[in-house]
Amino acid sequence: MFEPLKDPAARMKVDALFDALAEATAVEARATVRVELESMRWEALNHAGHPDNVPMLRGFIFGLSAAGTLDREPAQRLNNQLTEAQRAGWM
């Protein structure tokens, strides 16, 4: 069983990552992707270290980019942040 993320600083970083992804998403698509984003945020915060969290979010980011809902530059930046988060152990 995976535990919730307990470190307050790490929780803030996870929230910031998801907030940045929501803000970078095209305005007309935000309502559509919000439900999925909030579901993935909950998973990241409550099942810290689950091996599916990072690949699922990375696929979501690149899916949004492929659909034209997220520009390539923000997608790459968010992917880099996700990689850093995984290396730091809070994602």
C-alpha cells in the first residue's frame, strides 16, 4: 500500500506542478481536462511513489501536446519538472 505524501514542501511542489499544467492548458480545454488533472493530483498526493503516477502524468502531458491543447514548449518544461520531481523523490 502506498502512503500519502507527508512532507509539506513536497505536497506544495506537487500542487504547483498540477497548477502549472492546468494553467498551460488551452483555455477552451481546461474544463474538460480538469477532472482528470484533479484525479491524478489526488493519486500523486495520496499514493506517493506509486510506479504508475509518473508515466501516467507524462503520457497525459504529451497527449495534450499531441492534441494541440498544450503547446510544445510548456509540455517540454512540464516534462522536465516531472523528471526532476521523480529524481527528488516527491513524485
